Amino acid sequence: MQTSAQASTTVHEDMRIPVRDGITLSARVWMPAGVDRAPLPAILEILPYRKRDGTAARDASTHAEFACYGYVCLRVDLRGCGESEGLFDDEYSEQELSDIEDVIGWIAAQHWCSGAVGIMGISWGGFNGLQVAARRPPALKAVISACSSVDRFADDIHYKGGCQLMENIGWAATATSWFSMPPDPALVGEIWRDIWLERLANTPDMMTPWLSHSSRDDYWKHGSVCEDFARIEAPVLILGGWHDGYRNTPAKLLEAGTSGPVKAIVGPWNHKYPHIGVPEPRMDFVAEALLWWDRWLKQLPTGVEDDPAYRVYLMDGIAPQTSYAHRPGRWIGLANWPAPEIERRSLTLGKGTLGTATMAGSVSVSSNIACGTGYGEYFPFGFGPGELPDDQRADDALSACFDTEPLHEATAIVGAARVRLHISADTSYGQIAVRLCDVAPDGASTLISLGLLNLQFRDGFETAKALEPGQAYAVALDLDQAAYQVPKGHRLRLSISPSYWPFVWPERGDSVLTISQGVLELPVLRTGEGPEWSCPARIRETTPVTKTTRTGQEDKRWVIEDGQQKLIIHADHGEVEHLGHGLRTASEVTEIWSIDQSDIARASSEIVWDRSLSRGDIAASTRVVTKMHSDSDAYFVTVHIRALEGVRCIFEREFTNSFRRDLVCRS
């Protein structure tokens, strides 16, 4: 049962919501007709990406749709972002989460609200939705979270498996660029310039806390709902994509034992909501979400509590490509997770073999700056080609590889593979990248899943422990969740390497890892079959709220220059005009990732973001240049911000810092 669509909706462009310290946050609100006569449940999405221009097109495909079915929908900008007052401090800070609690309480107290509030979001909004749910505000009755994480340290863009990701600096650059832009003068009036200058003068140095806290301390525990899953009482619908960097959260929430019900859906998508994600097939997100909202916010008998716990798209193994329009496969619905339909198969590592013999000796592999060039990007957004993993053969050639015999039958891997190793290093530090690949008869190697571990965190992420060179340690790590069917006649390959640039920032020097024992524990769906589930197909179309006034292009290339191996990425996102209020926005980014061919410790990145907005005689733009380089002892970071009104520079600032690389505390 689902509520029927309403006849009309009124949109409020700048509803002001006060929080406890007196500042107000700006909300765009879709208000269904007749709400004054009968209060309705509300749906909140709150994040920093500028509702006025940044997420306007996306919001029209979700909130405007939900409002037609009897929900008051609010898209709110975080403090210090868009048209909201105040200053931004850090991601998922206490300030942010207490503001959201205040917003939920304010919404529930309005005459047009029934008192029931749901929160939804993707990525940043997916994170803070789960985090606020763990704080249990009384009016919060349901959550929908997409492409998010429950672990801010070891399964986020900072220190995956304890290894610093390139996305740590990449995301700092992107976020700083977002925060550098002014509010829309059409909403805040003549003070827009003063607000902008105050924000620029108080731009947070994102990298300082992220590099200062290089182990799992209280900074990262704050906002990591894995610290106490039972704190989450509100029902959660968790969504993910197999081509996204955040693919582990759905299974983790199902396994964790939250106090409220959890249902999970994972499709073939990238870092997008499933109705606009790629590769196809897409899902009618609005239809599926309405079933969730209607059950928990309106108490209607939609039957979602009887849905399979884990609905996943089982992708067919196909040739590796850096982008796909469509991934063949089928939907399955597992009634429970962990699922009795999944069996764990143990495959021992031999001398280059997998599952046929144990090691008679040992296998060694050295770090190499060229290993990692085939991975792609942590966050595939669909902006252009080259985002997904390429053929893995080049990386496999620089790794220790262990292959099965050709498979006698198609094998469906559903879940997280685990690898157990006895491993030593010739240094006091070390990292391992472990890849599970599907190797076709012609030799093409398709990435199925990846796992990372900083070996100094072998006993947990809270305390780093130096390695004793030459000493063998028993370590275990989980690879990312997957749902992938390996075709009959293909081989499985486990590839292990001590470096993985530029996905992972390299260690303080070259290292050699020696593997003396190992086993791969593989989660296999019995007989390759599974209960089918019919995913609601994407069928609805929404009226466009923006138009593209200039298109851009993306270019990605590898070069060797001056003894440096470089990855150069340039993405021009073009210019977009909002049809309702005429604001034009544009953005462009250039990234250069370099590593010294003779010294793996000497790596660097330079990321240049240009953003602009204009309307009539108003024009504002910023350039944010973020640089990071390393040697064997330290990281060095510089951020330069330059803001222009028209062609006149009105603000310029630079901050620099350095950070010690050795994780182990010395007395």
C-alpha cells in the first residue's frame, strides 16, 4: 500500500531554521497542498553541497517527488554553507550533529508536521543520517542512507585498512573548494559579500586534523557508529553500489545488531543515488523509498519489514572496462544476512597456486611505483571515462599472484573474502594491497574486490606497532564486499603487493614482503543460485530544473617527466544554469599525482579547483590549490585560496603544515 500523489506542492526557497546558539540554517522546503488542514510527516536531507545550485537537479528528482505523495521535504545546507549562517568547522563535528538534532526537533514542533521525521542522504548526508540516528532524537522515526560508512577511520576516504588513501588529500581539496563559494545574493541580499569574506577568512584547514590523527583515536571514533551499533533504534534502509568506494556498510549494518530493523540494497552503481547511478540497470529509488517512508512515518502496511534482508545485484563476470553503460547480471534477495545460502570455501596459497597445494617455501614481492595504475578512482561519479578499474594484468605482473585451476562451474562470490597470511617485511613498516581478480582464458584480469592493511596496525587500528624486520606475523584482512559471478572456465587470482600508488600513499621507503603461508576464505553462493528479487525499474521522469550552457571534457593520462611517473587528470564540468533563479555555476579541476622513479617515499599531489557563479552583474570565483608531498620522514601540505569578485581579487590566503610520518610513538 502506498499513498497517492497530491495535486500540488509549494516550494519555499529560504525557510529559516534556528539552532541552539541562535544562528539560522537555510532550508528549501517542498510543502504539499492542504498541509495546514492535516499535518504530514517530514523528510530531511542536510549536507554542505549548496542546495541552491550544487544539488538542485538531484533534489528535484527526490524531494519534489516525495512531496507529491504527502511529505513535507526539507533540503537544508549545513552551517556555513550555501545560505546558512555561521561557520563550518569539520566534517561530522559535534557542532554539525547537534545542529541536525536541533533541526529535527524544530521540524517536529511545526504545525505542518505530524511529529514524525525521516532523514535521508548519500555520502556526507548518508554519514550524518546514521550518526544522528545513533544520538536518538525522539522525532527521528526512519533513515535512508546511501553510499556511506560506519567507520570513519578504517573504511572511509582517510585511512582504509590503516593505509592513507590518496583520497585523503583529494577530498580535502574538493571540500575546501566547495566551502570557498559565497551564498546566493538573491536570497541573503547585500550582505552576501561580507558573509563570503568571513567564510574565506575562517576556512578550516581540513588536512591538519586528518594527518594529525593517523591512528584510530577519539577524533575518528566520534561519528563512527560502529563504536556502538545498538545506539541506532530507527529503522534503516541502507543502499550501496558495487562500483562505489563505500560498499561495505550494508552488510556491516545487517551483521551488527542495531536496535532497529535494517534492510539493505546494493546495485551495480557508482557514487550516486540508484535512480541516477551508472552502470545500469537503475532502480526506481523514489518508489522503493516511499515504501520505507510510508511504513515508518505514516504507519501504513507496506510490508517492507518482510522484504529480504539483503538484496544484491549479482554481476556477471565480463571483460574489464574503465566504464560500463550496463552490467549484465541478476537481482537476488537473501532473507537473512549472514545468509545460510553462503558457504565459506578455504583455498590455500601455494607456489603461485590457489586451492591446490600449500607453500613448500616462501614467496617474496617488492614495492614498485608502477603497481596500482590499474585501479581507477575511489569515487566514480560518472563525470567521464577512466574511473573504473582497468585490466589488472599490469598490476598483477608486479605482485605476488596465486591462481586457481580453471573453474569447473560458474562461481558466485557474495560477501567479503578474508585473507589470512604469515608474512614478514624487511623494514619496520609495511602495507599490503590484496586484490581478488577474475582471469579469463585470454588472460584479461578483472578486479572483483580489494583489501588493504597497514601492517603496523595488524593488532588493531588504535595503536601502531613497528615490525621486526624478518619476523613472520600472522595477519588477517577482509576484502571489500562483492557480488560477482565468475564464469566457468575462468580462474580466480589473488594478487598481493606492498605498494599501490596512487590509490594508496606509499610507505616511507621500499620494502620486500615475504609470504610463507596463506589461505583465502571465499564466500560462495551455493550452486550459484539464489532467490530472485524484482528490483523496481527506473521509469519516472522529472521536469528539468537546470540546463547546460557549456559542456566540458575529461582527460586522464600517464606520463614520465624529469624522473617522475605522473598521473594527470583534467575534468571540466562545464557550466549549468538554474532555470528557476538564473544562477550560473561552473567548476573545473586538474590533478597531478607524481612519484619519484628512484625513491618511492617521494610522492606528491597538486590539485587545482576552479569554481564560479554568476547572475547579471554578480560574478564570484575561487581557485583553491592544494599540494602535498612527502619524503621518508614527513608529509608537507600547502593550501592556497584566491577569491575574485569579477576580475578583482578580494581575498588571498595560504596555510602550510608538516606532519611526521612514523606512526610508532618513540620514547
